[in-house]
Amino acid sequence: AVDDKILSADDFRQSGNKYFVSNDFAAAVDEYSSGIKLDPNNATLLANRAEAYLRLNQFDKALNDVEIVLKNEPDHLKAAFRKGKAL
């Protein structure tokens, strides 16, 4: 059964990306958040969730996510750009 499959952070990233592309940003946030629970410092998931938060005008939450990314990866360009948008 599908329920027996253990989902990875990357599975949640891919699922979140599908929601994002279809402009369902709230569902994308949920998927990215599930992946982040498995891998709390996953820069890709955090940066993707930040962009989804930006699309939902949730700038404080977006800023939180990019700050985590930039703390761990100061040269992460997407996170730096999204920080500027969040501010």
C-alpha cells in the first residue's frame, strides 16, 4: 500500500513544487513544512517555503525561513533575494 511508503524530505519538496506551480501556495507551504519537519535545515525546502509565504503575503514567515537558510549558507542567492522581497 502507498501508506506504507516512508516519504523523504525530497518527496515533500516535489509535492510542494507541484502545488506551487498550480498556484496553490497554501498547500505548497504544508508540503514544504512536512519536509522541513524531517530535515529542519534543508535549505531548498526552507527557501521554497519562503517563496510560497511571499506569494501569500506572509512576509514575517518568509523572513524567518530565509534567515535560517542564510545562517547555515550565507551565500545562498535565492534566500538572499527572498529576504529582500520579504523586507
